[in-house]
Amino acid sequence: MPKIKSAIKRVDVAERNRERNRAWKSSIRTARNQVEEAVASKEGDTQAAINNAFSTIDRAVSKGILHRNTGARRKARLVKMIKKSAGT
């Protein structure tokens, strides 16, 4: 553990940010899984699931949780998955 006051504060801030990032990344994974389930079931509302996933990813990018290129890549992969399932 650090002894310097500013380093102690940084540990607290880093832990707070880590928890926030974990929550956001978990919600992104949940949204992705909902899209995958909607695509697999063929009966699910795929459009609502993809809108929710895009919204979650975009908010994470705006808050600095994800890099913008990472967000774009994840959205592109979701769209690619939907188009692949629609083609078959």
C-alpha cells in the first residue's frame, strides 16, 4: 500500500473507475448476448436488441470506457452476424 497521500487517493480513484468500467463492460456483454439470442431464435425482436446494443456501446464510448474504434468494431461485428443469419 502506498504511504504518500496523493498515491493513496489515486488507489481509491482507480478502484472506483475499475468498478464503473466493470459495470459498463458487463452491460455491453449482456446487450451483445441479447442480440445473439434474438438472431438465434428467429422470433425475437432483433431490431430492438440491436438498437439497445448500439446505444449501450455508444454511451460507453462517450464515457471513455471503450475506444471509439473498439466500439465501431463491436457494432460492425453485430451487424455482420445479423446479416449472415438473414442470408442463410
